[in-house]
Amino acid sequence: MKTSRTIKSLIFLFVLSVAGQVAFSQQLPLYSQYVYNKFLINPAHAGSDGYTSYNITTREQWIGYSGAPRTYSLSYQTRILKKGYRLNQNIFNNTVYRAKTTGRIGLGGYLFSDRNGLVRRTGFQTSYSYHSWVRDFTQLSLGLALTGYYFRIDVDENSFEESTEPLLNDNLRKGVFVPDIDFGVYLLNPRYDIGFSALQLLGAVSKIGNYDYRNYWMDRHFYLFGSYTFYSGTKAELQPTVLIKMSEQIRPQADIGLIYNYDQTIWGGLAYRTGGALITNIGVKFIPSRVKMTSVFIGYAFDITLNKIQSVTYGTHEVTMALKFGDSAKRFRWLDRY
């Protein structure tokens, strides 16, 4: 028993020392359905489509594998549109209608809980975005976000055979609060979109709380994504997508996919993630008959890992649900010219 306890203690000490230096290959959550809620990886997306939307995303990675990552998020985003007008007189004494708001401001925020092995991150983000028109049909958005999360090493009594284990009383269990900043750029057109974001710009240099986390730091992460829509002349669309993820310590990883969308109501897609994974996703949109200008989106993704870990897991499952208000042509400048 003593030998087994010693081995366990050594293993946990190693894991904790690694956590202290944050040498994890997956510091931030992965998302397989980012195409349907890019706000989770780019603050500039907040309000870019003109909707007011609420999104719930749950992701269970490598189900059946102990300590596998789990992520839950609840997000909200909106745009302050031109909802009213005031009357002005110009130099020719003509009445001019001017909007009370410019319609260029977007706001967003989300709450999240992320678990990866012994690491727990629970926090929030608040975002501000500004949208301007560089051409008649192309919108450029800039976004800035303030994030904050509570980080801790989760060691409980069930991890050891004896309650007197010193690690159970270690200060690492107390956790620390970490504020940070994200930045994003987003270009949107009826046919294509391109976005770049830089997350965790402060690298957890500022920490509030436990001094035992003084060596804790996070890599800056960068996301570059894009998509293009091919119209078939009917109700069907094909949309190739690409997402490139990189950080200061991790080599670039790419998701390369293709989505088939029929009548903006049902879609399915397939993607390949470099490093060894296939991603399938399906989704449906429906409009409640009793609630005007409202849409409900439900999406599901299943990831198959192309390495040995797949043989001991049931794959990765991700479910997204969204409620969007303002589902009308007035939300888009290229249709309404607002």
C-alpha cells in the first residue's frame, strides 16, 4: 500500500509541476462548431451579423477517458442598431432624418467552465466591437475583450488512498484569479469572411490571490479563419472553411472542412484536423410560428481521433443550441442598406 501511495504521490507531483509551468498542449478549449459561433474565438464577431443571440455549447472530449477535457459555455451578443431617428434642418432648410444611433456598436459576453485533467478554469468575458463599411457589401469589425477566470489545481480526497496525503492540503488547491485581454479583427461579406484574433495577450502576467501560482503563465494564442460560399443557383450552398490555430509554444494546427447547407435550414459538414482527427457535424434551423423574427439553431459534432487514444474512448461530442432574435433582412446592410 505504501509503495502504491508513493507512486501516486510522485505522479501527482509531476503533474502539478507541469501545471505550474503550464506546459499543456491544450491550454484553451477546442471547438468543432466554431463556424456557427465565431464569437467564442474572436471578440470582433460580437454583433457583426446584426442578430441578438444566445448560445449554449457543451463539449465532452474523449468520453470514457479519465480526466479528459470538458467545456461548457453560455454566450450572448447583440448589436445596437438604428432604431430611431431625429429631425434636423440642413443649410437649405430641408428636413433631414438622422439616425439616433450609428448602428456600428456590438456588445457581447460569455461565461465558461473548462476542465482539463486536474486543471479547472471558470470565468467570463465581456466584449466591445465596432463595425464599419469598407465597401458597399463588405464590413470590417474590430473587437476588444476583457476576460477573467479562476484557475486552480483540483486535487480531492478521492485522488489518494489516505486522507493525510500532504498534497490534499497544498495551497495549489486554493486557486488564483487571472485577468487578461483578447483582440480580434473580422471582415464579413455575403460570400466570404476572414478573421484574426489574439487571445490571452497578457499571458497571465497579472494574478490576484495565491502566491503559489507565481510561476503560472499562459501562451498567447492566435486564430486565423476564413470561409467562402459557393451558390448553386438553387437553395443549396457549399462552404469550404479553414481555421489555423497557433501559440507561442505550439506549432500551428489547422481545421480544413466543407459544409453543405440547404435553404439555410439544414446543414452537414466534414473537416480534418491536422494532428489526427476527423470532425463531422450536422445542424438544423427552425422558426417558431408564434414568435416573429426568431430562429432556433441546434447543432451536433462528433470528433474521431486518429490515434491510439480513440481505442479507449467513445469519441468527442459537442452540442450547440442558439436562439437568435431579429431574423429579418433588415439586419444586413447588403440587403437593407441601413
